[in-house]
Amino acid sequence: MTSVVVFDYGFGNVRSMVRALANLGLDVTLTSDHRQAIEADGLVVPGVGAFGACVDSLRKVGGDRVVYDRLRAGRPVLGVCVGEQIMFDHGNELGKPADGLGLIHGDVDLLDADVVPHMGWDTVEAPQGSVLLRGLTGERFYFVHSYAAMDAQPVENGTEDIDFGGEEQKVTWCTYGRSRFVAAYERGPLFATQFHPEKSAEAGAQLLRNWVSTF
């Protein structure tokens, strides 16, 4: 049976993610055990709350090393919500800049909109060849966030000796207020979504199936 670990480091709506994955017939484990997280077919890194607190807690339990080790070995990782944001270089939240994992070049900043947070269902603009959004043109996904990455550039210098093997990045966008932000990211074994697939009904379930198809 295909195995997925939802990494437990104290941040993230883990119960709904575990349930969503289990509903797909996967063997799902919620754990911070490094060996299980590295050896599973897929790893989900959830995240809610402030960027800095989230990435600090991930590092305290060695979750950053788990992510790096998996990507170095070409094993799929899916970051969700703040779990996407911390894949970027930096977060600028509440006047407290913090370093992310540096796997995607870009900064995470406050949305420029009349009403923040961005909460509710929204459509996205997927690039040609997207694996995550395959068959999901025009579908709506559930967002809850005040910050997002407004740009994404591929890391080319082998961060942590991770080589994406020349894989091109695929960036899915969403527009809210005056901000056009990264809604999803794909490059080799690295996947991430700003929205919550586990809360996005059948569209979210299909996205998770699409991700599992990469294992």
C-alpha cells in the first residue's frame, strides 16, 4: 500500500489532512519520526500560523533536514499553506523577517487587498503541463491566508546539494485584491499549495490523487 507521512511538528490542521489522504486508500501516518518521514512514499508538510514560528518549530525537530534529505533523494514532498510559504527564501510577517528553507527564490509578504485574510473559495491559473492541476481547469480551491509569495524563481545552485536535474518549475497563480500570488508550485519532487486541498472537496481530493500519481 502506498504510504504517506504527514509531518507532525506542532503546526498545521493535521487531522483533516490525515483524513483526506486516508479517504484515498493510502497508508497515512502522523509522525515526526525521521526514518518514517524519509522512507514513506510521500511526505506532507502542513503549516498554519506565523511564518517565523512555523519554520522555527520545523527546524527544532529536524524537519528541515527531512525535507532536504527527501528532495536530495528525489522523493516527493508536498507543502501546504504555510508549509508552502516556508519553502521560499524569506518571510516578512508581523515585522519579524525570517529565513525559510530556500528551496524557491522569493519572499512571502502581506497581501495587498482591502480585506485580509483571503478566506474562502477561489479559482487559480495553472500552467501548461501542471501535474497537480491536471484535469482541474476552472475548479475552485479553499484559501485561508494573509501572506503569500508574489514571485517564484527556481534555485539553481544546488541548495543543500539538491539537484532538480534541470526540471523546470511550474507555478500556478491566484489573484486576490491587488496581489497576484503563488497558489501552487511544482518542480521535480517538490510540490506546494497555498490553498488547502484537504478542505477543497472533490477538487482537492483529485489534486491529492494527482500528487500521489508522481510516487
